[in-house]
Amino acid sequence: MSSITDSYKANPMKPNLIIPLDFDNVHDVPESHRWTISTEDPVVDPATCSLPLVDLSDPNSTSLKRQACEKWGAFQMINHGIPLNVFEEVEIQTRRLFTLPTQQKLSALRSPDSVTGYGMPHIQTFYPKLMWTEGFQLIGYPMKDATKLWPNQPDQQTNFCDAMEKYQKEMKAFTEKLFGMLLGSLGLTLEDVHWYNSAEGFSKHIAVLSLNSYPVCPDPSHAMGIAPHTDTSLITVLYQSGTTGLQVLQDGVGWVPVTPIAGALVVNLGDLMHMVSNGLSKSILHRAFANNSNHRVSVAYFFGPPSGSEISPLAKLIDHDHPPEFNPVTWKEFLETKTKHFLKAIELLRNKGAAKSSE
């Protein structure tokens, strides 16, 4: 392998230094990427059970969103108002990035202390086997990385950056509106959120755009695109293009494939939304798979509060019969807890006295 690859050996103490596989030069799933997929929770037939579909033009959409949030923690949404050409352009540019030669992509490799750039999912360190995926995260206008990816193609640099900037602008407006809608489904308004400042709006809220690639896999039954996890965000909005692969876990049912719907967005609720809703909204466990015929890409927009915000159940959702389910924690503290404890982080922050006081 090249000097670039050799200089970034997998290091369990620095998960950002685990680099993606050179997918262009493998013809079988190597042992490092070979998973034994658990059958404890079966994959169900999507014809018999499917993620709720919410039509924003439906007068009943508020109650439908609440039902989806309480039962699933996720739903697909149509008639959201975002032009289809925005998705088409971001998909074109995402595919152009991930079809670059491996060495070119490695020129924008994410450093250990950075959020942005090319690399593996942050959750990789919690699993013994490597995942069949590669990703690129960005915030704002990514010209610095674009010049590394396309050093001699200024037009391509600009095209990539412009598409990403436009997508982020659309997603920012949409997720801000969506957050207000989800609060409304709980009988709340933005004024009930203690970290929200009406004078500043959402200007200090944190958002990250993640481009995800699941290359064609020679044996998808023994590979994992991205392993089961919950998002740390308030809300994640996913454009999954037209290729299947995403699955969500429905308690007592199993893994439910999320069939792509033209023009639809998938809304996932994250850990922070679970906490601020005092457990009313679920934090959805989900995973994704590659396939042996099509290169799957997706684009995820992670929306969260300002970085220094204290996360706790919102006051109007607490009363004698509904004590606070979670202890207050800053987003930074929660991220540190999840970095150490992963899927156990939520339980570690649970208010142990809540159950007793409600008995």
C-alpha cells in the first residue's frame, strides 16, 4: 500500500485513523470486514411492516408525527417543499467524490482532532470488525478539502462546494421548521426550549453534513455497511437516494427495511430528542447494508443545539406523574459519555429516582 495508507494504520485509541478499505481492489470480503450477522432480531418483510409515511400537506400530519415519534422514533416525509433538483445535484457530487481513486480520497483524510473530511464512521471503534463503508463529513463551504480532492480541477471544486452549500442551506431551513413541528406535536413551542434564544434564532445551533458511501460488496450477507447505532443529534434528516439498505429496529418486531420513496426524506430522532422529550420520543436504533449490484450513497444532515447547551427534559413535560427521566447534561458531556459508553450512554444518564418517585 502507499505511504499515505501506511501512515494511517488502524489505531483503536484513535478511531479516526482507521481508514476505509480500498474497495476498488478487493474481490472478496476480507476477514477484517467479515461479520456474522445476528438473527436474534429478524429482518421483516417490508410489505407487512413499514416505517410511517407523513405527508406534510395532510391536515392530520401533526398527530401522525407524534405517533411516529412515540412508536418508532423515525418516519419518512413527503411534500416537504425542498426542490428535487437539490437532491439530484447533491447525489451527483457525492458519487463523484466516492468514485475518485482511493489515494485521491485519502488526501482529504479526516485528522484525529477534526470532525470534517474523509474517513470511517466514528462508531467503528466499538465494533471488532470493520464496516463496508466510507464517509465524508463537512460543515459549511468545504473548499479546503475540495482543493485536495480535485487539485487540478477548479470547476469541479466549485461545483462540489456549491452543491453542498445549497443542500446545507435547504436542510437548515427545513430542520429548523421540522424541530418546531415536532415540538408542536408534543404541545410545545420553541419558547419552551430553554436554550433557544428568539433574538438569535438557530444561528448558534450545530449541524454536520455527512456523505455516506456503501460500495458494491461481493458478499453482503457477511458484511455490515454501518453497524447498529443511535444518532446523538436532536434530529437527523436522511436522503437515501433510490437504493435499499437502511433498516430500523422496531421493538418486538425486528429489523424493518426502509424502502426508498421518490422525493421522500427519512427523519430519525436522536438521543438528545429522546432526552428533551422526557422519553416520549424514541431514539431509533438503525443500521445499513451494502449490496452486490449497486453502489449505495446517502446524505445525512445532523441537527443539534448550540454546543454549550444543557440537555434535560423540557419543563412543561414534567409534573408529579411524569418526573424527569434524565439528569441534566451538556451536549459536550453527553458526547464524551457516548464516546466512552456508546449505546449505554442514555441509561447512564437516566434519573434513577424518577421510577421510584412515580411509583
